[in-house]
Amino acid sequence: MRSFAAIDFETADNGRDSACAVGAVRVWNGRITEKYHQLIRPPREEFIHTPIHGLAWEDVRNSPTFDAMWPELRDFIAEAKFLAAHNAPFDRSVLYQCCDAAGFEPPDHEFRCTLQMARAKWNLPSSSLRSVCDHLGIPLNHHEALSDAEACARIAIAAMRR
């Protein structure tokens, strides 16, 4: 099995540049080898997604901005052959918009969507992250970035094994 990383962003508002948390998990030969989590101070203080993920401005006000934390995250995902995310277009757009706003070139990793993997592999009534995790017996603290990233990694591992 190839090396990859799973990634998940939480956002403060509807702007894709408003990442307020990121979780990432490295996978090597079908095993999770390392985890990364960082709260991020978004460019605006307004949080409209607090009811979803529980984060508010007070939680992230002293956290690094995306431009300050990006070099560490970039290094964390550098060796990955691809990035996995559940509903990958969302996480890809958050990553690209945050890189653009910070003046960084986004990574050129291919994104693979675990939602699409789940639809292709298992005939479930719903392919939501919670439903797929329930089906596979994967623990999940939904909308906590590191938990979501780890769940995505485990879904990708399961999908590639079967």
C-alpha cells in the first residue's frame, strides 16, 4: 500500500480561507504512523460554524495564522503520494484558498475522496463520514479535525484493502 496522508479542515465561516483547525494523519504501508493537529487563527474573528465544530474565536485567537503554520503542515504532507479527505473538493479548496491568501503555492498532491471511495466499495444508505465510520467500526469525534482526518485515513486503508 502506498504512502499517503489524510487531511481535514474546519472553517470559521463560509470563506474557504477561514481555516480554524487542521488535522492530518500520515499512513505508510496501511498503518497510521504520525498525527498532526493545529488550531489556526483565521483572517476574520466572526465564527458562524461554532455550532458544528465547537470552536470559537476565543479558542484560536492565540493560535498561529495559516501563513505561520503552513511550513510545518507542508513538511508533514510532503512525502505523501496523495491526500485523502472525506468530501475532498471541500478540503482541497480550503487548502488552496488558504495558500493563495497567504501567498504560498499550493501543494501539487492528488486528492482522493473517501466519500467517493465509500460509495464505490460499500452499498450504504449514506456515505456521510459518520455512516461510513459506523459501518466500519471506526471511532469518530465528528468535526474535530484530527478525529476526522484519522477516520478518513482508516476509510482509505479499508477501501484499498478490499
